[in-house]
Amino acid sequence: MCKEPTVSFPGPEIRVDLGALARNTTSILTRVDPRGLLAVIKWNGYGHGLIPCAKVVDRSGAAAFGVSSPHDGAQLRQTGITKPILVMTDWVGKPPSLFLDWDLEAAATSWYKVEYLEAVSRKFGRAIPTHVKFDTGLGRVGIHHSEAAAALQKISRMKHLNVVGIYSHLGYSGPQDNKHGQRQIEIFLKIVRQAKNLGIEPRWIHLANSAAAIAIPDVPGNMVRTGIALYGQPTTKDVYELLPLEPVMTLAGRIRSVRRVRRGHGFPTPHFWKAPMDGWGAEVGLGHSCNYPRSLVGKADVLFHGKRIPLVGLMSRDSCFVFTEEDRPDIGEEVVFWGKQGDAVLYLYELAAHIGALPYELPTWLSSHCTRVFTSDSK
């Protein structure tokens, strides 16, 4: 049993298909019409690349953007994007001048933030446009719905706060959430009515996340927030079947070495995995240094020649091992860890389920040191 010599190839490659991103954006806009689309590009565009993705989504018709920090918002402004930009998370403690200088909007996800934005707007003599978030049952952040009436009364008396949005987060990932989601919708509509009765009528009302935007045609609001769906990744199989989208990211590695493996023999060593049949084992140039979850070894499939094969054995910093059954691989051939290979697709929700993760987490974990290659329909 001889082992072929290891050959050096470039490390893992992250391919980002901007053409697919444009088509996904168009499909979602058609689905949610006449609502506007707030394109969530937090965390470096969910690991896909902040600026390239923002430009594509902007050209494709998004009404607004959601980012992680005011610095991300400033970057978008510097590229020429003029549409509203909502800073959704990491802004407390950042200079308020970033919002004023770059015309950014702030998410007030607690009463403390509402008061802070009122005080800052008074101090600078210019209001920071604010989206006030209410917790309608998801239980994460936002002013709890039981306190909404009192909060809105106080907001209606604030002289400097500029409320341009009222929103919540619908805890919906599929049909199993229908009952809970309907209860959240009822609570949210009540809050919107209370606000209107107090003369608070913001430009934007938004509740739906990616799954709800696709699955609930009559979801309240004049805007939806889509994040991972833009990148062609449904949260569940049920959501995928409602609106098939194209994966934007493909994570791939190249085969470095190949060896014959007999049934019952261990590969790469007897301690980790034993072959259920005669076949071929291959070492692939992708390891945990790129932040692919090591915990997926022995659980996940990968794609080879458009077919699913098991990811087996040990993962080191720079390599891992796959079993291609009777399909003998050649050194240098590609193995896809998620995304597209020919007509075959491996979705993030399938992989995330093995380790109790959310689909969007996997691409955000990828190391910035991994090569990203951006492609489009023309190039």
C-alpha cells in the first residue's frame, strides 16, 4: 500500500459569486414587494466581504443597509452609497460625530440608548435618526412589549429624538414557529398603533428577518431585513423550498495526496475512522487554521465530483481527510466544504445542524487570512 507524494497547492479558497448575490437580491425584492429591503451586511457581509457585497446589493435595489458598527457605515459612505445605513449593534461608546458626519442611523435596543440618543441630539443640535426596537417575544434585546406604552409616552415628549423607525425581531425560522410568530405579530401591530395614536409615525416599520420575509407574505411593515438569505443560505429546508436561492460563497480546498484504503482499515490512522468499503482516501489542503469547525469532522459531508462524501479522521491546522469511495481522485482536484460544485450544493444549514450552530455563523468564523476570490457573471 503506497502513498503518493504530497504536492503543495495554494491554501483554502473562498469564492464569492457576486452575480448570485445580485440575482438573490432581485428574487427577494420581487417576493417582498412592495416592501423595501434592508440588506443586513453585518460582520463583514457575513464573511463574504463588506464593500463588494454592499455595492452589488445597492445596485440591485436595496432600500437601506444594516451594519455592525459606525466605522462600517463610514466605509459604505466613502464608497458612494447614499441610502440609509442603520448601525445595528456595536455603537455604544463610539464617537457620536461618526453618526453625524456620515449620516448614519442608530438602533436603540434599550431605554438607556433612547435616552442617550436624545441627550446626544440635544447636545449637538442635530438629531441622530433612530430606530427604536421592541422585544415582542424573542427575548433578546429591545424594550419589552409590556413597557412599550409607557416608553412611547416618554418618547412622544422628547424634543430632540428623531424616530425614523420602529422595529422588532420576529423569532421565525420555519413553520414550527407559526404560533409563536403570530403572537409576536399581534403584539407588534399593537405597539405600532400605540405609537401612531401618540403622533409617532416613523418612515420605516420592520419586523421580518430572512425566513419571515420569505415565508410570511403579509408580515407587517413597509420594510424587511434580510441577512443570510441574500447570500443564498436558507435557515431551513422548508424556507429553501419556498424561494430557492443561489449560494454566494463556496469554500474549497485542493487534494494534496491520495492513497488506497481497504475495507476495515483506518484512515488516516486506525484511531479515528475505518473504511466501510474498499476505496480511496485523500488529504485536502484545508484545516482549522481557516476556522472551519473541527467539530464537523466525522459528521459532515463535503463535495467531490458533485457527489457527497464523508469528511473523516483527523483535521490539522492545514489539512483534513476525505474518503472518495471508488472514485479515485487526482492530486490538485477540488473538494468543496460548502457551496456549489457543478449542479450540487451543500448548504450551511445542513452543516450547522451537526454542531448546534446557526447557518450564518459558519462564514463569519472564517479567517481573514483565507484568500477570497470575487467573481461575477462577466468575470
